[in-house]
Amino acid sequence: MENENLISHTIQIAGESYPVRLTEKEKEIAVEVEAELNEKIADFKVKYMVKTTKDILAMILLTYAFEARKNSQSGQSISIANDKVERLLDIISREVQ
């Protein structure tokens, strides 16, 4: 990926801002992932009465990991679930720093 093709974008997850540099195609994916994560965070807060964002992100990560494992066992493509897990790991690692 060439630097000249990158654009600046800020991802908002659980009220935190994460500035990133992405291609146009990645930006489309980032917007979808951002919306999905924020929706899941809101759902987990209500369903499980979890208070810390770190715990909620860990629970979401586990959900995606189980989803990936089930898909791989059933012979379905796991690339989508793996992408979600990788993105979540990246977000969590940034939050911890």
C-alpha cells in the first residue's frame, strides 16, 4: 500500500477516537466495522450489564473467535470472521497502550 493513496480517517468506538490512515476501500470497511462494533457494545452493555469497555471488547472478541471456529468446523469460509478478530485485536491493543 502506497502512502500517497492513504487518507486520514477517525474511527469512533465506544466514545473513543482512533485516527487511522486507510485506502478508500479500507475506509468503507472501517465504517461498517465501526457501526457493527458500536452496536455490539451497546447490546453487550444492556444484555450483560458490563461496565468497562475493555471487558465488553474482550467479550465481543470471544464472540467473533467462536464464530470463526464454528465456521471453520462447518467448512464455511472463515476469512470474514478472521478479519473481524484481527480488527478487534488491533483496536484493543491500541486502547491498552
